[in-house]
Amino acid sequence: MGMSLSPRPAQVIDLESMRQRHLAKRRLIRLSPELDGLEMVYRLAAEPDTLYAMPLLAWGLREDGEVVGLVPWMEALTPCHQLDDAEHGHFVGYRDPETEDIFYTAPEHKVLELEYAAEYFDYEETRDPTLIQQLPDTHGTHALCMDMDDTPWQLKQVFGWRLYSNGEIDVLLVDETRVEATPILAGDTCLYPGLSRHRAIYFFQRAIANRIKQEDPATLEALALMVSR
């Protein structure tokens, strides 16, 4: 006669808690500017045999130890590995334009720099997000700022980027009506975090921003299609 087996008690898995823990491990905890001209390489689905390059703005250390390149892309300062869009771009790797080498992981000197900096600046956790780092924008990035539907959009040059303790990155913009002295420096009262004021923000490289300022017809048409989605 067989032995009766007692079923194991069911385990309740909190999927939302698991997701939050996973996201926390991937949050950014330290930034480092890219000052040696390294680039992100990507391709478009419409041109699979053509590679495009874009200068890296910074490198970011995640809580899980991974170091990722960062570029202003669409609506955020975005980790390059997240670029996987058939229309706008698919990440291929990083590139050193001096040697033309293409590689997929962060260079060792950046990994070491970020690890040592994160260890030195070991901030205590707080209940509310706090500002832990601020980087200047060195690429002439511009932000297309949109508010209510009946408000004209504004094209503003990006002054810098702010990293908060929860891993979120906000853009630092200039309120031209509050400028009291030039050049504008970090800490001036005319600076404000963009996400606190604008409904939506899209980022552009300097060359595209200049075409928008010059009212290039093809650029404005593409812009209208993008923001209407």
C-alpha cells in the first residue's frame, strides 16, 4: 500500500516586489563624464549595412556593478544597451574613433574610476530622493520642452544632468527670465530640473537642434511626426 504524500504548502510570490528589487539592482549610483571622445555605435533597420556613431556623454555605474555608456536619446539620458528600436536605432557597441576599435563593454579604466568613486562617496540611504551628483553637458545637447497642448514648444540648450539617490536622472535647464550673471554656473538660481516643469522633453544633438532653429523643412516635418505619437 502506498504512502500518502502531503502536498507542499503553496508559496505566494510577490511579483511586484521581485520586479522592484530587480530594478533597484539596475539603478544608477554614480556617473562619470566621457571626455576622451568614445562613441556609441548603432544601426537602423532600414539601413542594416550602415553604422552610425554618436558621442558618449557619460558612463554610469549600476548597483549590480555593471557600467554602461549613456547618451541623450529621445526622452532620457539612456543606457546604450537599452537602444533596441527598429526605427530609431539598435545598439551595436562602443567605438574608439582614434583606433576604430569597436567593443561591447565599458573600458576598464572607466569601471575602476566609477567603482572607486562610488566607494569614496558612499551616501546614506534616505526615504526621499536626494541629489547625489551633477554633471555638465559637454556636447551642446538641446531639449525640446513641451507643456500644455496649446503652449508653444521651447528649444533649450541643456546645461547639465542630475543623478538622484533613486537612480533617476533629470536634465538641468536655464530659465532665461531669471539669468542675473553670465556665464551661468552650477548653483545659479536660474537653473531648474526640467522634469519638474515640463510635461514632455525630447533630446537632440547640436546639429539637429541647429536645423530646428533654422527651420529646416525636412527636420521640422520629422519633428512633427515624432511628437504627435
